[in-house]
Amino acid sequence: MLRSVTSRIPVPSLVPGGRSRAWGLLWLLALAGCAHEPSASVPPSQSADSGLTQAAEAPAPPASPETSPPLSTEARFAQWLSGFRLAAERAGIREATLSSALDTAQLQSRIIRNDRNQGEYVRPVWAYLDSAASPLRVRIGRARLADTAPSAPAAQAAQARHGVPASVLVAIWGIETSFGSHLGDVRVIDALATLAFDGRREAWARQELMAALRIIDQGDIDAEHMIGSWAGAMGQTQFMPSTFLAHAVDADGDGRRDLWGSLDDVMGSTANYLQHSGWVAGEPCLTEVRLPSGFDPALAESDIRRDASAWAQAGVRPVDNTAPTAALPAMHDASILLPAGLQGPAFMVGRNFRAVLHYNRANSYALAVCLLAQQIDGGPGVQAPWPRDQRLLTRSEVMTLQSQLNALGFDAGEADGVAGPATRKALRAWQRQQGLPADGFVNAEVLGRLTASNEAPAP
């Protein structure tokens, strides 16, 4: 256990009057003398036995807290780790676990760089889907569910037990780790200790690090084999440690929950997590739809939910059938999703789509999982064209758009470069004022219009 040693000078009570005031003045004068380096020094060429200067003969005054050299990053990390170890010990983690996990823990600078690096350019949803739900991944996913594949029985058993389709489980498996071929190369303990020490997300990372220690303490995996991503996600379907503790299952009955080597545990745990997140057996994840003429795009928000029958009455139809009587699949509490505004495809998404969002909060991720699973099952991909000619904004451009909306009185929230619900709501309000389709889709065209509106002279 490491302890920091800091020079301390007792501070006298500086109360008015008498000897306390005198001693206080003397103490301040002494402290001022210690705050400066001696004027004399030993020349670099002077040897130790050639005669010492007066400054070298006199013992150096003790360093004050103001002049003590700052601790190195590694030393501060060691101090932080020592404090965390005490907290983990008080939380009931065994000493053997603490030694195996924390004695060799290392600060990983590349993890800090990754965590702080928010790319300037935003990837369009269609570009993400081109990769995440690619034709190659569809073919591999189908092969993983073939009768002769080792993964097929595990996925089918998980489906039978938890009601989550095997195709959805294989889709998550494919997107997260390319069907188990890329599990990450970082010790999860190192990743989470680094993130907690760095401080940007300290409370979250401390919680996940404590959960990782509990997993080791319970014997599911040892510290050296607990490998994952730089952000601490681990196993073949990339569970965070807290998710592991809450939802991982021992499906193969060997006494351990092994998300690294047991396909039964991988599929069973993933299905269990989705079931606990609200998955409804027998209901589709999404369906692509056609919107009626004059559809109000302000209705395409996740908090506006209606049964499929209500959307059908409003004129929403399946995209693959233009007949007036074409029926939407039964879906309760469904929303309309326009990931690229009115110029792109439209989807009706329901409870199972939101269950996937528990896995990853990005709509593009949930779209990828549901569309990949749909194609693994033999269904179509996205049928309506994407507006690939549209240029999305960089983060700095989104900040400009947010600032301009705020300047015009439309509350877009903090100008942080992330086009979230507040930004879309403000943009829709501005679009309605301008007589434009109010879909809230952030792109270069709308920024150009907004900039021109801001620069226009007041009437």
C-alpha cells in the first residue's frame, strides 16, 4: 500500500493581541523565507571534495507545500488505487481478489485518449448500417444459425427460454464482436481503473470497477482473463460488469457465467438481458412504413406512442405493399422513427426496439440489430432510399446551429455539438415558423437556411 508523504508546517493561531500575534508574524516571515530557493548554488563542475560553498554546507530548509514538486501521474494513480482498494476491502471483496486484480493494475493513457476523443465528423446512419448490417454479416449470421453450427443450439435454447428470437441474439453477437472474433485486448480492470482515476466519469467507472471485482470474487472469471474493450465492455456480447452481475446466467450449468468461452452462457445471458429490458415475445422489433401525404413530422418522436391500429387509421402503411388495405403488424406503444428526416426511410418501432436501446442508446445501433436480424431471418433490408447526397454537420457546426437557434429564441439547450431531443425540438419549431417541413433533421442545408435567417436584417 502506498502512502504520500507531505511536509507539513504547523500553523499557529493568529488571533489578535499578545504573543499569538508576534509568533504569527514570525511564522509568516519564516514561511516566506522557505518559499524561495537559496541564491547560492554549487557549480556543476565543482566536485564534492574540492570545497563546498556555504549554501551547500548549510542544510536545505524543508520544502513547503507550495514548493513541493507535484507527484507524477503514475504516483497519483498509485495513490488513487490504494484508496479504492481500501473501499473495495470495506465492501467485502476478498484480499486474494484484490491482490490478483489490483496489484498489477496499470494506467492506460490510450484509454484516456479514446475517452476524450469525440470525433469532429458525425457518421451518417446509412453509412453505419452499410457496415453493421452488411451483406457479409447477413451471410455469416445465417451460417451461425444453420443446423450444423455450434452456435445454433445455444441461440435456439435461449429463444425457447426467454422469448427473444435467435436471429436477434446472433445479430447482437455479430455487431458487438464480429461473432466472437474480436473480444478486445484490454484488461477490464485496467480500463475501468484508468477511467475512474481520470475523473471525467469517475462515479460510473468506480461502480463498474467494483462490479468487475465482484465478478472475479464470485469465481466467474479471473482478472487476467477478464478482457474487453477500452471502455470496459467484455465478453462476446460486450456486457458491462454491472450488467453482467444483474443479467448474466450460467446456461451450461458448469457453475460459472462465462461470456468469453461458453456460447450457451453468451446467448442465454444476452436473451435474459433483453427479456428483463422489456422484450415482448412475438412482436416485431420494427417495420418499415410509408407515411401519408401531409404527415406531421413532429409526431415522429419516441415519446409519442400509439398502437399500430391507431397509426394505420392515420394513414401509415407498410412500405412493401401499396394496397390501401395492407395491414401493419400488431405492435403496441409504437413510435414513428425518421432517422434521416422526411427525405429518408420511415420505421414504426415498438417495445422490442426500445429493449435493444437498453443495450445501446443509439437509434442507429437498434436499427442495425433489428434490420440485421430481419435479414438473417430472410426478410428485406431497408427499401426506401437514404438521402446520401445530404451532408451531415460536424460537431462544431452543430454547436453553431444550436447557438443560432438559441439566439433566435428557440431553446436548443447547451451548445454541445450533439443534436439531441432538445436540438431537434428547437429546430422543428424554427422550421414551422419558416414554413418548412418540421422534421428536425440536422444537415448542411438547414444550417445554411438558419444562418441566412440569422443574418437577415430585422424588419
